[in-house]
Amino acid sequence: MKLEKGDFARYAKVDREQMEVNARNDFRPAGSTCVHAQQYVEKMLKDKIVELFDEEPLKTHDLLVLLRAILPDIGAVDDSTLHKVSILTSYYMASRYPDVGLDDDWSEETAEEAYTWSKEIVEFIGRISRDESGNIVIKGPDH
């Protein structure tokens, strides 16, 4: 099956909806909220890759790797966004791999932060597009 724009976004919607449910429950369970935040961003990055390049995205959970697939000149991305992307990646890894170390006591504050960051990053992803010449650009107030 050839992937099309929106395929990953449909799956991302489920993660976003689960985060919303958790948000109404004081971001509990916190670990679940953090993982859904990472998955929401991952799927939206993969959807952007399909949109911009018409190709299957890399099979990775590393958000920074996916972001670099879109923006090889990572210097175009502010340090705050890169930091958030790295932290969200670590939440997925910690929840899935025992040698990384799952923090069973993730706080509601951490989950709320992950929730907020994921929405900010997805908004940023939405500003990435191609200009009239076909170049990848970041549109918006800072670019």
C-alpha cells in the first residue's frame, strides 16, 4: 500500500485524543500521557515526510532522526524545540525498553509538560512546507 498524506495523521489523532482524556484526568496515568505525546509527534513527523517527499518514512521512534529527515539543516530549528523533541523521544524509549529505565513515578507535571510540548511541536511541523521553488521552508512568525 502506498502511503498518502493523512495516513499517519489518522493514527496520530488517536494519540491526541488519548492525551485529551488523560488531561481531563489530571494527566493520569502520567506515563501513558508521555508515551502518547511522543507517538503523536512521531506520527505527525512521519505524515509530513509522506507529504513533502512522497516516500515511506524511516522506521524509527527517534523524533530527532525524523525531524532531520525533513530538515537536514537542523540549525533552522530553535534549541527549545530540539530539546523538547529529545525529551519526548526519551519518554518513548523509557516506556518500551527495560535497559533504558522506566520511571514508574512519572509525575502529572511531567505528563502535562509532554502534552503541551507535543502540541507545540505538531504546530511547528504544520508550518513546514515547500515554497514555489520546491524548497523546504518553515513558515510562521519566527521564519
